[in-house]
Amino acid sequence: MKKQKIKSIKLRDPYLGITKVIGGILCILLGLLIFYLKQVSDLTKLDYSREASKNILFTFHKDDVLKIGKSKTLNAAFESVYFKEKYLTNYSKIDYVNHKNLIKNINKLLKIGYSNNEINIILSHGNDSSVTNFTKREKVRYLEEFYTIDYAKLDNYDRYVKYEEETAEDEELVVLYVNLDMDKEDYKDATLVTKFSEDMVVNKHRYLDKKFVPDNLVNISTKYASDSDLKCSKVALDAFIEMSKDCEAAGLGIVINSAYRSYQDQVDIEDLYRKYYGQAYVDKFVAKPGYSEHQTGLAFDIGSRTTNVFANSKEYKWMLDNAYKYGFTLRFTKSYEDITGFRSEPWHYRYVGKKIAKILYDEDMTLEEYFVKYLDK
Ligand SMILES: [Zn+2]
């Protein structure tokens, strides 16, 4: 019996040893896991992703990162295969933008010699591909001069420099004019506009093709128009009717003399003017087919019912003070001939919607400036 007992203890012994070892290992692993999870949670609390946190820990940068605190760019750097240890502090000082090649591009820009601040400027004025292109060139000057203007575009850098050299205008005007393609000749390399909208911009650098017809083209009743076959977009007509009623209530009368003109109408107008006044006149004063705002169906030439010369009429004065309330803007004024590219036309109003019309009125701004500052970003 005694012998048997000893045997059985001996038999159990090796298992007990293995169990202890496994138990020990498990304890260590559990301890490590708890330690690791605690480290990760210190970082995830600061908005670092799990992937970034893992890389921060494995590259022994936890203390550096905790010292820096939150940084979306640093997070992206630790997630990226392009992470470079020597740029760790730079990453933390560069504002994050959602670009596919962000870290790769930051590395290149730092290598070229740009400061963190200059890199912030570059990243905030271009998309991923324009920044990528920018990293392929040598270090440029005047970044701060042009790019303190928030709507300056990275892609236009060379054009800004060239236009400033040619015109000696201040940077704000240079950026505005170049963004409007005014450094290009009229009608040259113009942008095709295809979508109808209240805020669409058509001028000597932005055109409509033959096929473009405004949305909801409707006939204008002779109650509001001087001719029976005038048409415009319904949204503009509704606004005009509202305006016309209030104008009448003020004891005045306005009438639409011209509204929608098709591409072909503009061809015919060109031919007519050419016949009577010659090509030079047409080049100077008549919008080329596709480049007339009348093709949008949102523009009106307005007349007074009380006098022939609209610019001298009480209606003209009333319109200057009130048209914006109905969503209209006086499009071509003397002081803005440079920007609009058209000489002053006191009768030419454009429907842009009430919100934009009020901004243009309050800030004494052209539709072109509004486009550059708010729409074309
Ligand atoms: Zn007109």
C-alpha cells in the first residue's frame, strides 16, 4: 500500500510541474497584455488610433508622444509606412489635412527646406495631387505673400508670380484676377459651364455651349415684358413678378426688354452688329455666342415704363436700392468693368437668389468675386 501511494505521487508530479510553468507563463503573458493595453489606452485617450499606438509603442516613442499630446498629423505619420523618426516633432506642428499622400508629401517638403508654417500654407491651399506636384519643384518664394489669402490656389502659383510681375497689382487683386482667369486673353482657354444654377457664372472666361438651355424655361407675359416672345427661367420670372408688384406699389413701373437668348440668338445678334458697325465694334461690345449671361435664362435687360433712358429714371434708382431684396444684382457697373469684363450696363440685372444678392449688395461685390471667394474652392 505504502509503495503504491509513493508511486502515485510520483506519477502526478510531472503534470504539476508543467501546470505550474504554463500557469507562470500565462501570468506573465496576462501581465504583459494588461501592461500593453494600459499603454495603448494612454495613447487612445489622446485620440491615437490602435494602429498608430501599436507603432508608437514598438518604436519606443510613447514618452515623446505623451509630451506632445494630441496630433492628428502625428497619428497619421505613425500609421504610415513613410514615417521618419527625424521629423517626429515637425509632424506634430503641421495641421492635418485629409490627403492620401500626406506624410510622404510632408517628408518631401521638409527635405526641400520648407518650414512647418510654410508646409501648413502649402497643404491648406491645394488638394492631394496639387501638393504632390508642388513637391516636385524647387523651393519657391512669396508663399506667405499670396497664400495668406485663403482662396489662393496652389496650382496657380506660377500665374500669380507672373501676373504680379506684369501688373504690379497687390497680392489680393493678383489672386482674384488670376483665379478669374483674367491673366488669360478673353475667350481663350475658357471654362465650359454645364450646370444650371442660381449662382452660375458666365463671362468672357466661362461659357455655355450650343446645347445649354436653362431649367424651367417659361414664356413671359406681356404684362411684364415689352415683347410677346420673351422667355426666361421660371425662378427668375417669379422673383421679377414679386419685384415688379412692389415697384408698382411705389408708383413706378419696370418692364423686361430682353431675357433669355439662345446660343443661336447671340450668333444672329453678332451678325447684325457686324453688318452695321463692323467687327471691331462686335469684338469690343458684343458678347460672343456662349459667353452671354442671357443664355442662362437668369438675366434681364430692364426698362422703365415712364421714360426711355433707364439710367436717368426713377425706376433705375429704385432698383439700385431694392433689387437685391428680390434676388437680383446689377451685373455690370462702371467701377467693376475690370472684373466683369463688360462696360457699364445700368439695365442688365441678373437673378442670383436672395441670399447671394444680399451679400453682393452689403459687401459691394461682383458675382465674380463671390464666385472666387465662396464657390470656387
Ligand atoms: Zn443684358
